[in-house]
Amino acid sequence: MTNPNKYRLRRTMMFLNCQKPGLIKDPYIYKPDSIMLDLEDAVAEREKDAARYSLYHALQEIDYRGVERVVRINGLDTDLWREDVRCAVAGGCDSIRIPKTETADDVRTVEYAIAEAEREFRRPEGSVLLMAALESARGVINAMSICDSSERLFGIALSGGDYSKDLQISISGTGVEFMGARQHMIIAARAAKVQCFDTVWTNLNDMAGFRKEVEIIHSMGFDGKSIVNPRQIPVVHEIYTPKEKDIIFAEKVIKEIDQKKAMGIGVFTVDGKMIDIAFYDGAKRTIALAKASGVYKGDL
Amino acid sequence: MINAVGRDIPDEILEITGKEPFQGNFYLDDKPMTKVGPTIRPIMNNKKSKLVASIREALIKCEAHDGMTVSFHHHFRDGDLIVNMVMKEIHDMGFKDITICATSLGKAHDPLVPMIEDGTITRIESSGVRGRIGEAISQGKLQGLAIMRSHGGRVRALTTGEAHVDIAFIGAPTSDDYGNLRGIGGKADCGVLSYAIVDGNHADHCVAITDCLVPYPNFPAHISQTKVDYVCVVDEIGVPSKIASGAAKPTTDQRKLLMAQYCTDVVVNTPWFKDGFSYQTGVGGASIASTQYLAEIMRDRNIHMGFGVGGLTKAMCQLLDDGMARVMLDVQDFDLDAVHNLKNVNHHRIPAGVYANPLNKGAVVNKLDYVVLASLEVDVHFNCNVVVGSDGMITGAQGGHPDTAQGAKCAIVICPLLQGRIPAICTDVTTVTTPGESIDVVVTDYGVAVNPARQDILQALREADCVPLRTIEELRDTAYSIVGEPDKVEFEDRIVGIIEARDGTIIDVVRQIKEIKQPAVYKKKGRRRANG
């Protein structure tokens, strides 16, 4: 059975350093959809064990009020990641993010360790989901097979910093250097029916640039964006919140399709637009997004 | 005797002070009262000069004596040099048993502690004390009682004669040789002299201290020559950078910004937010951010502020300059922008009594729609504590908190749920300084609680569905679930201070803090350092 959380709403995933208890104690007050509790790059090498200790107790003790708790483990090229997985699974995390994923085998290696930890800590099999961060040209090229690698995998994310280094370019702020990767990844993700997330925007003083980038990735079809500061959350949620006219239209589409289906009619018009069953899922998604964003109070 | 906020005010304290326990906000409304005036020495002789060569000379001429009360204002904030300068002279002259009646005392006045210890200063009346003086009072070093009263309460006390000042020392950025005082035009401008105006009216003697003597007449005077006995010129009265310390960069702290957003949402979704509304806010990061958010919405909806009041900041003065506010009423300036903004013809100085005295014929605070305040602690009865830290140590000031909270139609307190490991929303505040009946809304980072007495506000916010509404008990429970319920702070029996309500009744008492027995290892270290 598919984990019911696999396709949950993930517009924002906020990075939080596990080394800093003050950061991980109550990030839910900013209402991100997911938080990403980091054991990897943000944590100093000699603080890795302390970060795991904080992570375990935070997962055990803190009620994150429905915010998804994703743990970023250390890379498979380190001797840290296996213990990271045990700690995260024992603590009760919802998902694990694999950094620097390059192949489907990377995902399966971690999946195996997760399954082992689930047995060890008596968690239901399949309760921990997975996502893969693609941080290299090879990882991006292999996006399709990575997306198909595991039933646990709910999505892939572009990690722009490392990817740009691998591509031997610098980040321009225009997004031109990520065009290929973004387009390739979103197509692969949709083909495999998993989600796709965009990289972080680190210049907190350029909120206009951030907004522009979120508008672009939203229109490209990304499910959400990685976030480094709470102030970015409302911007993403606003852009991902369906507009009133879209909600009204989606509502009509769903109701009409339900009604016309019963009457045996396949194609009809709503507000002058030709509508058929192909519109159904899109309209449902709009309503689901509107509900999650708190702007839909209807009965659908 | 148990007062209206449930605090036990011992009979002996009521006896010593001649005061009543707090009986509710409107206890003295419409009750007859008599004002008292000072005993002054008229200056009819036109040959007499008011200039004195030194503070010592002023003290002698004003008949300084043991047991006298001297007063000061706090417009120079942490940059104040006057209090220490005058008290050093009083100390050097050997006077004892002095009462300081200040509008506020802060860290700048730490040097007074040895004078408390040696009996020079035996009583302190202030809107609060920060820094080492607060610690000294809490440790029981002050021989007499400390009396904490709000800005409005201080004017009331001087007007009714409950407090009497023998010599008022008024630091003035500029003065002429006949004692016309202004808050601007000098080396250490503080903009207004609002808190000191009552001292000019009610002290027996009044000494102006300035570092910038200007030609007569220094007009328009903020305090008139008719109130001033002597003028003393000194090298320096204040440190400008510390006077304008409110001019901080806008906060980037997301927690404060979140609370600011909630606060603005509360304001714009309650019935008084319409053209001509009135508003007061403080100097904290969340308050200033909230004013900026509010300004955006005012522009969008074309709503103008009728008047803003209070300690003013750049954010508030900007509204005036942009035509978004009609009038600013100024009792204190927190930054240089506010000082410079006094040039605006709609930016008016008002005396502290006009601002907040509860026992005049109606203060400006009574006309407030909104006030945005902070608090160290808020309890489930909505009582606030802005004076005593959760460790039992006196560490803050009432300022205008009780005055504006009572006056405003919608008093909003912004308070993070946790102050480090201390729950700021709790079952009972350490000390009640503003009664819960004055507080309408509490904004925290975990949600917003509305006083159940204000069903109108609750209804408006429910309908607007703009902020996460919680009960105050839910907020308290959340706080306790995160950091646990702390044990009560332990105090000695001795009462070191009283907290006056606005009307002069006693709302709470402050007891001496119990010394925490330190482990021997620290004591040893201390001794070694002292010997070495």
C-alpha cells in the first residue's frame, strides 16, 4: 500500500540546522509544509553526533503540528549516513533526503538501510519515505531512473549549489544556468508520478528576485521550493495559492464533470471553454491546493 | 488585604503608605480630589541673576538638607549624565536619607548603587529601574520602600501631594540665563521635556542644568522661566548617541516579524481601524515592524491616522511626513528622526500629565483606539508584569504601560511565548504591574489570545479569520508543554517596593529576593580574585 503521505502538499521545505536547538524547537510557527532537519552540510564535522542527539530528541519530544519532518542525512560517500538513518528512523521522522544522489542504486542502498532501521525500531514497514537531491550533472541526467527507483521515493530536488559547481558555472540569479536541469527533472518526475522541488534562493536581501524565481518554477510545474528563511514561506505559498477565479472554475469543472458523467456526456463547455475528463485531475489539484492554502471553504 | 487582582497587600504596607489596595480601574472616576501646589520664592528683584556657578551652589541656594526629595527626568535615556552628576555632589556634601523621585532610572545610573548602600539614598520613586539599581533594591539594599508608578501616575502623585519634590533638577539641551528651557538646539537634543513639566509646576525649587546657554529669550520655551529658580551651565548633560538609541535597524528576526504581522492583522480587523483612528506603539523591533506593516495597509485602503501619540520613532513620524497621519502628540523621542520631525507643524509636544495623568479631567490616553505594548510576562488573567523579571529581580519600568492600556479601546500586548527557557505566558505573573482588565489582546509567536471580557474583539477576529486564535490558557499550556512549569521564585518576607496602580492604590508589592546559595567552588574563586 502506498504511504498516504507520499503525495502530500510540499510547497515549502525549510532547511534547519540540527546543530542549533533554537532553530528546530518550533519552526512550525512559520507554517512551512515541510522542514528539512539537516545533518549534512550545515553541521560542523565535529558536531555530527551532537546534531544527531538534538535531532533524535526533537523528533521524539516536539509536536511539529502536522509539518512534515524530513531529515537530510550525510552523503553515501561518508561513514556517517548509516547512523544518520538509524537515528532519524528511531526518532520517528517522516522522510529522509539523500544528498548527492547520482544513481538509482544510491536510492536503493538507502532504502535498504531504512527498511532495516524500521525493523530494528519497530516502525511499520514503508512508514519512512524518501526523496533524492540531485546535485551533479550525472544525477540530473539519471533523473528518470532515480524517480523510478523506489516505491518510497516521493520526489526529487535540484540542489543548485553543487550542481553549478559540477557544471563549472556560477549562479547568475537569472536561472538561465538551471534551465536544462529544471526542465529535465520536472519531465522525469511527472513521467514517474513523483514530485519535483526546486533549489534554494540564498540572497535574502533580494526578495523581488526570489519572487520572480518562484513564479517561474511554479509555472514550470514544480511542486515546491527549498527554503532557507521563514520570510520566504509566505511568498511561495502566495504564488502557489490558486486565485479566486481559478478556484471557482475548478469547482464548476468538477461538479459539471461529475454530473455530465452520470448523464453519459463526455464533452461540454464551462464558461465558454471546452471541457472533458482530462481537466478533472487538474481541477481536483486546484481545489486541494486551495484547501491546503486555507482559501477554500466549499464542500468539494 | 486581597486587592482586585488577587494580590495580598499586607496591612502594614497599607498603614505605612496610607494607601488603599487596588480596587479596579475606575475606582476614583468622578470622585472629588484636591490639587496641591508648591511653596515657592518669587523673584521680584530684577537685578537678581539665576545663574549659579556649580551644582553645589545650586544645592546650597535651594536649601538642600537631609531627608529631602530630588527629582529628575529621563529624556536623555541611557545617555543621561545629570542624575549621577547631581547625586555625586549631594553625596560629597554629606547629605543622607535622600528620596529620588525620577521619571525613570536605567543602566546609566549604576553609579548610584554605592549611595544606596551607604544610606545617601534611602527611597526611590520611579516608573521603574533597570540595571544595578534594580538589583540593589531587590537585594534589600534600599532602606526605605521603592515606589513604582506609571508616567501618568507620577503626575497624579505630584498633583495630589502624595509625592513632594524639594528640588527638581531639569536637564535641558538649551536654556537662557533666565531658565527658559527647550529640548532642541543644543549639543544633546532630546526633543521634548514632557516628563519634567510637572516638576516645574510642583517642585519647591527648580534647577535647570544645561550645556548650551543661549541668548534670552529661548523661545518658544518648553518649560518656562516662571518655573525655574536657578540655571547651572555644565560641560556635558548627555551622550547624544545613547539618547537616540531607539534608532535601531529594522528587525530581521522572523519571530518578531511574525508577531508584528499578527499584531497588524488584529488592528486592521477590529472596528476602530477606520479613517481618523488613533494609535500608540513602542520602540521594540516587533512594534516598529508592526507600524510599517500597518502603514502599507493604511495606504492600500486610504485610511489615515487621526493622531499618533507616545514615545515616538522614525516609523511613526514617517506616517506624519507622508500625510498618512494628521497629528503626532509627543511625550518622548526615541530616535533623532523623531527629534528632527518636531519641525513638522503637526507634531506637537504634550506634557506627561496631558498624556496620561488619570486624575485630571481626561488624558490623551483616554482617546486612544489602539496601543501596542510589550510585556515580560502575561498571566491567564491577562495581568501584565513589566517591572520584575521572572527571576524576581526588578528589571523594567511601567512607563506608560498601565496608562495607555487602560485608556485604549484595544490594548494589544506583544509577547513571545517563551523568553529563553522561561514561559512568558503563565498562570500567575511574578508581579502585577498592569491589571488584566486593561489588556484586550495578547499576541504571541504561537497565536493570539483575546481577553474573554472583549467578546466584540473576539467576534471581529473570528469573522476575519486573520490570525490563529487561542485561549490564553492554551497559550500557557503550550508554553509549559515546551519548557515545563517553573517553580515559583522564592522571596524573603521583607517588602522592598510597591507597585502603584495609576490611581495610587497598591496593585502589588515586590519582596526581597532570596539569595541563591552558590556552590562553594564559585565562592572560593571569587575570594581568590578579590585577594589577587
